[in-house]
Amino acid sequence: MKNLFSAKLIQTLPVNNILGEGVIWDEINSAVWWTDIQDKKLFKYQLTNKKLSIYSTPERVGCFGFVDNTSKLIVAFETGIAYFEPSTGQVDWIAKPEQANGSRFNDGRIDRFGRFWPGTMMEAEENAEPLAKLYQINPDGEIITRLDSLRVANGLCWSPDGSIMYHADSPERTIWKYDSNPQTGALSNKQIFIQTPENIFPDGSTVDKFGNVWNAQWNGNRVVCYSPKGDFLGQIDVPAERSSCVAFGGDNLDLMFVTSARTGLTEQQLAELPQAGDFFIYQLSESIGLIEARYKTDK
């Protein structure tokens, strides 16, 4: 592995996810969360006691985030946005901005200022019209469409100060960067940040404290690190072809978590890649992570 930061695989959770995604670190409870979208499950792994909890969800979960001063999550279910209490299964719907256009909610994240940004994707992505969108959900519940004409909204993350947003449309094999207004979230100055090789697609991303972008690459068996200028800095090899999302965590912010998927793989590929769908924990040589913001609700 050529990299500015060394990383060692220290633990594999054999969870066998169909489509592991949306990994995020809960620094208050020292736990890492992620979703298996297709299996309609949320996973919580407590690092202190190595306890794995699994919560069933009423719909597929594309992405989610933590909410200030509550155990509830803000969740982009396949059909809309809601608050969700994992321990009871209670769902309180906020909005369903998309109906009957062949899309479902997919990747998203809370920005540095406490706004939730869920994106959608076309289920039949190869032949579907690009009708997917990226939404901004403000603390008062206002919903703003920030990007449209997408096929698969993915790879959402922000620079440490929140002034630059990175976002991918996966089938385009491109991550773009935008100037993002800290007060309003408005986007401008769209530029190509990086493009991935043929048949390798940018999936979930995160940003470290130096502003480097880390991107899990579908079909690439890897997480790639790019400088804020888009220069390749190195990669971490993942023992699963479909690495899908990445996050920093641990009490010292010196761990890296990577989800993966086994959806779409043939029996032969699954036999050759028996860890497809597992969850991977890497020890980094130094603390480079950032604490992710929580949704700041007005209610």
C-alpha cells in the first residue's frame, strides 16, 4: 500500500451484508453504525464491549445521521425522510419529496452546520432517465433541491470548514466539487474533482482533518485518498471487490471503517471473494478523523 498514512486491518465483522453502506461514527457512545440497504437493517457495533446490535427498519435505509440531544436518527428511507427510534421502531415522517419516478433515497450526510443532505438514485440506473436529486433538509424542516438530473447520488462529504462540497454521480465515474455557502448551503462553481477508471465507480466518501478526500470505490477493492486538489495520495486495499463506504472513528479518531457489498456478484465471484459484504476496521498510524456533525432540529 502506497499511502501517506499506514493502515492495518485489525478486525473483520462477518456480517455478510447484501449492500452495506452509510457508515458513521457515534463519538458519544463509542459505536459505529451502518446500514444494509437491501436487507432493511441498521447495524450498531460497540467498540468498548464488541457488541453488535441489529435493528430492523420498515423500509430500506439509504442514509442516516444522528440528531442533537436525542437517541433518534434522521433517516432517508427509500420513500422519504423521517425520524427513527431504533430501540422501538417508531417512525415519524418528515417528508416524501419523491413519488413514483423510479427513484429511491441513497447516499447522504449531515453537513458541518447541522443540515441533512439526502440524495436519491434511479433503481434501474442503466436505462432510467436521470431524475434523481440531492436535497438539503434545514433544521426547521424546510426542503431545498440542490442538485437534479442525477442517476446515482453518492460520495457526499464536505471540507473541514464546510466551504467545499464533494459529490458523485456514480455512473458518471466522477466526483465533483462545489463551493458551498456556509449560511445557506447554496452551491456554486461546479468543477470536476476526480474521475475513476473504467468500470470502477466512486461510492461513499469522507474527509480527514487535513482536507483529504477518502473514497470507497465500487468494483475497486479499495479506498482511495485524494488531496484537496484531487491529487492521488494513496489507497487502502480492501478484501472485498465492492467496497462501498468509509468513515473515521474510534475514541482517538485513528480508526477507519469500511463497508462492502455482495449484491450483483456471481457465485464464482463470491467463492473467490468470501469476505464480500463484511465490515472492516483498520488501525491508522495517526489520528486524522473528524467528528461528524449532528442534525440540529428546531423542534
